[in-house]
Amino acid sequence: FGVDPSAVAVAAAPVQAAAEEKTSATVVLKDAGSAKIQVIKAIRDITGLGLMEAKKLADEGGNVKENAPMDEANDIKAKLEEAGATVELA
């Protein structure tokens, strides 16, 4: 019939990749911003860390929560951004 079967396999790959949505994410604090005290309070509320651990995370940045469901990760990101932090989901 003149059809190359490899073209069908290549065309199906992007559709499959799009169907695989992320179900979890890691919330990464990039910068606490100028309102560091509010960010520390938000970190403590979210993670249950002590004051010193939350301050260290706010100062140095890093993972706030790993493998959080997408809904929870988006909520955490919104809370931290509201407090003045720069956050990304990885």
C-alpha cells in the first residue's frame, strides 16, 4: 500500500507523552524574598519544621516538600508565593 510503518510509530509517541500527566511534584524554594519572616512562618505551617530548620530553608532555599500530589504542591506554592517567596515545581 506504500505506507511506511515507522511513521505510525513515531506519530504515536507524542500522543502517549501528552497523556502522561504529572501526578506529583517537588516544591522547591528558590528565594525567600524581602518578607523572610512571613516565608519562615509559612514553611513552619506547611512542614512542621522548627524555627531554626525553617530559617535555614528560607536562607538557603531547597526542597520544601518532595513528591507532593499536584493539588497539594500547587497549594503550597501559592501559600509561599503569597508570603513573598519565589517557588517552582520540579
